[in-house]
Amino acid sequence: QITRWARSVPAGTFATSFHEPENDMTGPAFVAFQRHVYEVVKDANPDIRWGPVYMAYWWDPAEPDHYVGDPSAWWPGDDHADFVGLDWYAPQPEPMTSSPSFEHWYDVMQPTGLPLFITEYGQYVLASGEAPDPVLAAQRAAAIREDAEWIVAHSRIRMWLYWQGSGAQGDWRLQDEASQEAWREVAATGCT
């Protein structure tokens, strides 16, 4: 199935499998899986861009109850990845780029030399039926701008995608004008 899929997609496709693996397997199991799938994909279509996508929640060393432990145990190797991704969310607005989980992930992955992607990014979630708080919306816009400034200064981050949807925690969408304007400014810088 993987070979058939890989042959069916156009050159330059970005893909991953088992994103956010930290919830469901050990580092060594993920590395073995990633290496195997990478080789199958590349044998079928060498022009696919393949890489692991991690979950920021697991990358804060100050949180031993949900820390990955040895980050190298989760790295398949530079020869088995074309990029490295991270999914990062803040239920209450805060800059991603100064959060311990992001900082640790960046410090670990930056030396790989591979492009780094923020594949899911969400700021300020509204629970079902909850009214938006204009103060928190303004803080979200400020956090987006602060992250954008950092990302522009750190060219290793090559892709940054906002999670414009709802999920189990609630609604992450940018529905207020301040946040929408902040994200338009991000797009104008070429960060996305």
C-alpha cells in the first residue's frame, strides 16, 4: 500500500506517517518504523519529502511525566528524513518560541541541518459554547507577532501552518480581526 501510494503522488509532495508518535510508541520503535517507511517511500518515489512530526507536549524536560527522555532515541537519522516537523498548541496565548518545549525541540533538531516545519500551530482555544475574550484574542495576536519576529530571524524554520479548525479541546480558529490581521502579516513575511 505504501509503495502504491508513493508512486501515485507528484514529485515534491511533503508527507509523514504516524505524526505525534510520542503518545503511542517508544522512541526505538518509532525510529525503526520511520527508517523502514522512509526507505519504502524513497524506493517508490525519491522525490517525496518525508520527515517525522513530533508533538511539543512531550519535549519539555521540566515535565518528567510527559518528557521524551533521550531525544536522540526519537531521531531516525539525517539519512532517514528530509525535514523535521513539530505540532505546537497553547490553550492560553503565549509565544511558542519562548516555550520550553519548543526551545528544547529546536535546540535538538537545529543541528540536523534539515528544514524545520511547524506543521500545526494553535493559539487560544475556545471551549464549546464559550464566548471569545477580546483580551485573550489580543494576546493571541501579540503572541503570533512575537513568534513571527523570531521565525523571520531563524531561517531554519521553513514552514509554519496555523491550525484553523476545531478539535477535542475546542475551537482554535482565528475569528477576531486582530488575530486575522496578525496572521496576514505573517503571510506577508513569507513565513508560511
